[in-house]
Amino acid sequence: MPRIFYGIHDFGFSFVGSMENYFAMIFLTDIAKLPLAGVGIAASVSYIIDAVMQPVYSALISAMKPMRWGRSRSYILLFPPLVTLTFITLFSKIGSPQLALLICGASMVLTNATRTLSWTSNLNLINVLANNSDERAMLASRRATWASAGGIFFPYTVQPMIVLFGKLTGSEILSHSIVAGITGVFYTITCWFTVAFTKGYEATGAEAIAQSKSASQKIGFMDIVNSAIKNPYLLVLLVCDLFRNVANITVTSSAAYYFKYVAQNDGLMALYIFLLGITGTIGSYISAWVAKRLSSKISALVGLFGMGTCYVFGSFFGMNVTVFMVFAVTSRLFWGMSAANMVALYSDCVVYSRWKTGKNTAAFVIGSQTIPLKIGLSLRGVIIPLVLAMVGFSANIVPADASLALKQGIINMFALIPGIGCLLTAIILMFAFRLTRSKVDEMQKEIDEREAAVPAV
């Protein structure tokens, strides 16, 4: 069952993440009509706090005594309901603009804190369920496939619900709050299903506590530090993921502006997200096939170079909506390949870290990929408002009156900047990440032999 359903957590997560990425910024600027500078500051500060806290969250999962449902599964079970509550307040406008900004900023921090703990724990299950590099790549592909599949259903479920509840309540703000709650509940259900079908794969109760006392599982602060500073491949991946996440987050956050002010057809956005879901699902699914025959690294490189090329060339055709959408939708095929295999490379770094230090800091190593993600989100709070301010954006502009400078600025924000980010990522990964599949399998074999010879303390 894990081979089929592992990743359904990410199917639910994609609804919450997509709603935040596609609609949060435009909700705050165009619907709640909060000050542009205030939105930028609130988003940046919130995600900077979140980025700083990421190592703490990952360290907690590695170092704390397992709860009754297991080290990873417990967090997947307990935290999603909290995500729902804070996600609702994120898509709200309570009180004065200043108070509303404060509440939305705090909601970003709390939503991402609780969501990160469950998301990181779900990623850590790859190393619980898999026995070798091929299996890790396969599970990473399944996870990315489920996540991309969420994009197929998202545009024709979430966006229509926002419109429907807007008509029923007479308030765009309230409709966003209601739909945020619905997506949060759906995410919670997918998390609980994940806990159910992974029962028996992870030690629970007294067995989990006993395992946590073994030499490799007993984790201290310096063990976590060593797992980072003694793992050059992890540091390379973190740098790569910073550029990659800035690219992807900028794309998703810019889409609503593109279809409103450049294409001047909001209805096309649903079709765009739907097509992204299809091509992203295909890319994620075939990534395991490519990784098995070549390697996770090569599959990731193909994806990154492909996505970067599509967006850079696509930026020259931004005024032609049809041609631009062809480039944008094709880019998601390559994104699916890169996203799945970057996760697989982190899993390989888990093996390297355990081989190098003798300690199982899987949750920290896997969870560390959220650090560049959160930094990317904080940079979104700078990039989007900055580019919009530079090209004369105002929430009061009628789309038909949008200037050529505004349209070109949105196109650059939507395509050129992300394309350059993907190409930089590919170049760094190509030359700096040298951990091969054969080396990882040799390390795993040595770890198994080493730990089999040492009884638990």
C-alpha cells in the first residue's frame, strides 16, 4: 500500500500550498486592500522568522522522544488540525489594516510551523519505507506525482468554491476564509490516512522509545550540528534549493497578476493551473524511470535546465498569451522531474550523514530542505511588492488601463527571474554535487553491517 498511496499527504498539502501560493499575495493586496509596503514587510518578516526556526523544527523531530504513534507518524497525526485554524486567519481581514497585517503575518508563521512539522515527518517516511537508492527515488517520485496531481483538481475545486461562497455570502474576504478552512480540513484527512496505511512500518510505543536509546538514535545538539557541517552534499543541495524555490514561488505568486493585468482574462488561470497539474504529474511520474536508468541527479538536471529554458524563452512571448502558456505549461513537466529527484538526493544525504557521523539524523537532514523553501517565501515578500512598485502597480488600476511597463514587469516577474533561478540551480548542482548512487548503496551496506554488530544500549 505505501508504494501506491505514499504521497497522498502531499496531494492534500498541494491544496493548502497552492491556495497560499496563488492567492495569498493577491488576496492581501487586491481583496483585503492592505498597504503594499505593509504586505511586503509582513510577508518577509513572517517567513524570515519561519526560515530561522526551520532547523529547530527538524532538530525537535530528530532529538525528542518518540510519541506513541512513532517518531514521524505522530507529527503527521497531531499538527494538521492546527494548520486548518491558522490558515483560516491568514485569509481574513480582522480589524484595522495594521491589526489585519499583524494577524495575517502571525498566521503565516503559525501555519508554516505546524505544516512544516507534519510535512517534514512525511518526507522522513521515505527513509523508513525504502531500503536503497532506487526505492528512495521511486517513493520520491510517487510523492511528487501525488503533489502534482493535486494541481489537476485544485483549479476546478478551490477557485470555483471561492466564487461560489463569494456569491452566497456577498463577501470575497469571507469566501476566502471559508475555502481556506475547507482546504485545511481536506489536508488533515489526507494526513490521517497516511498515518493509517503506514502502521507497522515505523516503531511505536515502547519499541520506539527503546530504539531512540540506541547509539545511532540517541541524538544530541552536536550530532545535529555535525550532520550539517560534515555533509558538504547537503550544503550544496541547500544552496541549489534556494534558487529553485525562489524560482517556483515567484512563478506561482505572479500567475494571478499575469492573468489579471496582462492576459486580462482571470478565467484562463483555472485552465493554466489544471494544465500545470497534468504536465507536472507526468514529469513527476517519469522521474523515477529516468532516475532508475540514469540517476536522481541527472533527472533533476534535465528538469532544471528544461524549466529554466522554457521560462527564459517564454518571457520573450509574454504578450502572446497562447504561446506563453505553451512554454509555461511545458516547464511544469520539467519541474516535476526536478522536484521529485531533489527529494531523492536529500534522502541520499541522509545515508551519507549516517555513514559519516554514525548518527541517524534523518529528520533533520530531510527537514533542512524547508530552510531554503522558507527563505524563498520570505524573498517572495520582497520580490513581488518590489517589482510591482517599480512598474507603477496600484490595486486601483483597471486591468484594461494597465501600462506596457506594468505588463512587462509582471512578465519578467513571472518568467524571466524564475528561469534564471532554475538555470543557476542546474549549474551549481551539476558541478558541486558528486554523491553517486553506487557510493550511497555502498555506504548503506556498511551502515547496516556496522549497526548489526552493535547491540542497542
